[in-house]
Amino acid sequence: MNHAKSYPVRIFPVIFLWILLSAPIQYAQEESWIPKADMPTARLGLVTAVVHDKIYAIGGYAAANHPGMTVVEVYDPTTDTWESRAPMPTGRRWMTASVVKDKIYVFGGYTNFGEPGLPTVEMYDPATDTWETKADMPTARLGPASCVVDGIIYVIGGGAYASQPLHAFEAYDPKTDTWTQKPDMPTARHMLAAIAMDGKVYAIGGQFGRGQSYTTVEVYDPKTDKWTKAADMPTARCGFSTCILDEMVYAIGGGFGRDRLSVVEVYDPTNDDWFTQIALPEPRIGMGCSAVNGKICVIGGAIEGFEVGHPGVHKVMEFDPSKGTQH
């Protein structure tokens, strides 16, 4: 005889409640993040840059222990198509890029894991599909960030090696192909992000040791030649990507320790405040991110973790902020 005591079954109401609560988030992700045509070459640690509403995906690497790539592919969001372009002279990964007068300048990075950062600067002209070598950075580094104010490119942070973050802050003038030393960034870090808003440089997040990341946001004003502090990013992370849309700064994905993140947070410089936006459908680190025609494209990166070699992906996702905002 079975003397086991019976209990009321309440699992179905719990499951039903979970479905009700999670459904709006799932639908918001499906409406806001739309898959687009795959990038031909799967990779992470790449950079993206926009010229004439087309997104150039440059360099990167296939997976752990793979060398930096020279590959360049261009995406047209209007036609949802990809094309190959002239390869970058130096294969590299975890570099940074900025655009001045429709030309793309790529700075630093490194070729293989364990090697030092590079001082290398190369300029790509989409009009002629050609590359040109420019004056080396005074400080060789991997994982720096960069942005443009009044035609001057500011290259921020980075690491001499993967575990040696730097305060380095230097300004490059494309007109003269020359460098100027600027005041050190207060917080040494690499694999950070940077944007320019209202004539100021914002250095966001980044890593200061293996598995240790910052929420720190520091602001440089070229007029005063000084750094100040801004509101911290809610989520500490490195290897994420930023772009500007509708005068807001989007910080997307990245990693903390060995975890990949799907979080999307938006910074309002006017109010010095952050809010949460609809998350990526899946976590991603080391991707490119660019805004074109009122939408954001997230390109490549790694979705799987270090335990499987964090292979790069072909995936491209497009974000439409008009589909809903999550605060």
C-alpha cells in the first residue's frame, strides 16, 4: 500500500505566472532586435565604422588563439547586403577606429594573444578602396578606444599587454599626421569604450585586470584640457560597444569576468543619467556596433564562452528604438 502523503499541485499556476511575466520581455526583444544578413566572415574583436551610411567591419579574430585578421567587409543596411573590400595591411584584433572626412583610421590592437599592443595606425579610404600607413601612436597598445572632436581623434587607454592597462591619452591630427600628448586618463583601463558628445570625450567602462571591470565614466573637455567624473554605468563590463543615437549613448553587451552580457544601457548626457533598454536576445562580447538611419546594427562578436574558445559569429542584429523602451 502506498502511504505517501499527497500535496496540492501548484506548479501549473507558477509556470503560468512565469509565462505571463516573461512574455512581454520576449516579445519586446523580438520586435526590437531583428536578425539581418550574416556577415561573411565570423569574428570577434573587430571594429566597425560608418561612411555614407554603410558599415565597414574591419579586422578581428576567429576564436581564441587565432591571429588577428586583415579582412574588411562592408554592410549596406538599406539593401541588407555585404561586400568584400581591400584587406587591412596589418592583421589585428581589439583595436579601435574613428572616421574623419569619410576616411577610417584604425589604431593599435595586437596580432596574437600574449603579444604586446601595436603602435600601428592605418587609414582606409572607401572611395578608392585603398589603405595608407600613418604615423605610429606614441604609445603602443591593445584594446584602446577612440572618438572625434572637431576633426581631432582622441585615442584613450588600452593596454601594453592584455593584463597591463594604461592611462595613456593622445590626440591625432589627420591633417598633419601628428600626435599630441594629453593629460592621462585618471583610471587606467583597456577594452573600454569612448564616444564624443557636445565637444567632450567620454571614456566608459573597461577592464583593469583579468576578470575585473569598471563602471567608471570619465569626461575630458578639450577646452579646459581636464578630466572630470560622470555618473557610473550601471553594469561593470569590458569588451562592449557603444554608439550614439538620438543624442543618447547606447552601451551594448560586453563581458564581466568570463560571463558574456546581453544588457543594453543608455546614457543621457544632458541629465548625466542611465536607463535600461531592451536587452540583446543573447549575450555577446567583442562585437561591432554602429548607428545608421535611426537604427543600431550589432555585428559579430562571441556568444559562447571561454570554455569553448569563444568563437566569433556571423550574426548581425538590428535594433529599432521605436519599438519600445524599458526603463
